[in-house]
Amino acid sequence: MYPLHREREQPIFSARAHVFQIDPTTKRNWIPASKHSVTVSFFYDATRNVYRIISVGGTKAIINSTITPNMTFTKTSQKFGQWADSRANTVYGLGFSSEQQLQQFSERFKEVKEAARLAREKSQDKPELSNPALSIAAPQMSQLLCRASQLSQDMLEDLQSPPVLCINGPGEEKLYRSQSADIELSSEKERIKKMLSEGSICELSWEAELFTLQDSNSKLVAALHEANANVEQWKKQLSAYQEETERLREQVAELEAQAARHAACDIGKDELNQSLEELEAVLKAKDEEIHHLQSKKCDYNEVEQEREEAVQRLQEVESRNAELERRVHALEQTLSNSLDERSRAENEVQRIIDILDVKIFDLTDLRQSLATLVQK
């Protein structure tokens, strides 16, 4: 897609910036469209007579915005600007590394918007193809044309006063010389006009080629920086791998030394194998314990909730237990009082029984006495 645009469109201005797009849901937050700064360029499509802002990240077009006269580029901070694209139904934001780059981009945006307005008016009134580089670089081209016109006037003045070789010659020779001078003057004018037109065309093509080379150069510089960053990262990884390799070699050497020491005795190897098996078994048990703990970790919240419920129930039971203890204490007090009263009642009953026994004994004696008296 990008090479096709480069073939049919002419680059006008390029700058590097971080690209953002507005969040379509909130319409407030910015979403980064590029991980790093990319090239943002103004392009002119001569076939459709439109201006566009295009930015490509890798093989994907990050920005593809057609500039209309109604668009406005707003600077929201010293290094950040934005504009709304109604066709794409989004808002683009650009973050520059300096305030000067933001100012240059804003000025170019205004110039391109004015050029788009003029192109629209021309296409409505009298459709004709226009050159973007000529509309953008008007001051430079006007200076070039002024210098070329001054040069052509100097050359015309020299041609209008050709040297006369024979002053006292006949009339035919003077007429022939004036006619030849007029012919040479007209041919020289045509040649100068052709040179001026070719010069302007060459100037425009050189300017377009300059923008193309600048864009390619910026991309190559970005790729070089990225490659340097990758090389540094690879160097760090290589050094880390080398350190890890040295550490493993030291461990292997240490294990070999230990194995050599244990090889002196017959049972050393068996002990080492047994130790290794024990360590493997311990390691396996630890792994199983870790897996078990990880499986239990998922139930931590439920266990915590159950613990809280159990604590709450325990508090309720404790409160009920305290209430029951108070009741038991009251019942014990009541029982103690009842036992005291019972003891007093038993004592009173025993005293009454003793009195009754005495009375019964007296009655028995009296009965026996009466019986004795009756018998007498």
C-alpha cells in the first residue's frame, strides 16, 4: 500500500512524532497507535487533486487522513497537537520531541489546508491539475523566477544591442543584419523560455526527490537506531548467557571433583546415588507440596470466609455460654437455698418425729397402765 502511494503521490513535508488516537468509547483518553516515534508526512495526490497526511508503521498505515478546508490543527500543549477527521470518525494526536517541530508541523498544516481550499475552488471553477510543491514552496519559487527573469532581461539587453561590424556599408547589408538580429533575438527568447520552464520543472522534481530522500533517510536512521538497540540487547543477553554458562561449568567442575573424591571409596558412589535419589524424592515431595498449596490457594478466600463465619459463630456460642453460665450460677444459688430450706425442714420433721416418738411412748405406757388397772 505504501509504495503505491509513493509512486502516485508527492511528499511535501515530513516529521517524526508519536501517534495517538482518541478512545472511541470514552472520547477522552488517548490510545498509542505506535510504540515509538514514526514518520508523519504530507502527500499530494495529483490524480485526485487532494492532500493527505500519511504515517506508516511497518506494513500498516497508522494515519491516512484526507485534509479538508474545515479541518483545524490545535496545539493542546508545548509538544502535542491534534486534529479531527470526520471521514475516519476519529481524532489524531501527535507528540513531538520539541516545540519547534510542533510549530513547523502546525504551519505546514495551515499551508496545506489553504492549498486544499484553493485546489477545491479551482476544481469547482476550472478543473486543472496543480503542482503541490509549487503551492507549498511559493516563496522559494518566486525568488527563483525573479532571478531567472533578471538573468533573461540581461541576456535580452545584450541581444537587443548586437555589434555592427560595417557602419558605412550599403543599405541591403544593414537590413540583412537587422533581420538576422531579430531572428536570433526571437530564437534566443524561445530558448530562454524553454530553459526557464525546464528549470522550474527540474526544481520541482528535485524538491520532490529531496523530500523522498529525507523520508527514506529518517526511516533508515530509525531502523539503524532500532538495530543498535537490538544489538545492545543481544549483547546483554549474550553476556548473561556466558555468565550462566560459566556458573554451570563451575558447578559441573565442583560436582566432578566431588565425584572424584567419592570415587576413592567403593561405597562413595552408592552413597552419592542414594543422596541424589533422596534429594530427588525430597524435591518431588516439595513439588507435590507446592502443587498442593497452589491448589489450596484457590480456596483461600472461601476458607477465609468460613473462618470469619466460624469466628462469628464462636462469638455467638461464647455469648450464649456466658448467658448459660449466669443461668447455672442462678440455678446453683437457688438449689443451694432449696437445699438449706430442705435441711431445715428435715430437721424440723425429725424434731417432730422425736416429739411424736416421746408422745407415742407415753401413750403406750398409759395404755399399759390402763390395761393393768382394768385387769385388777
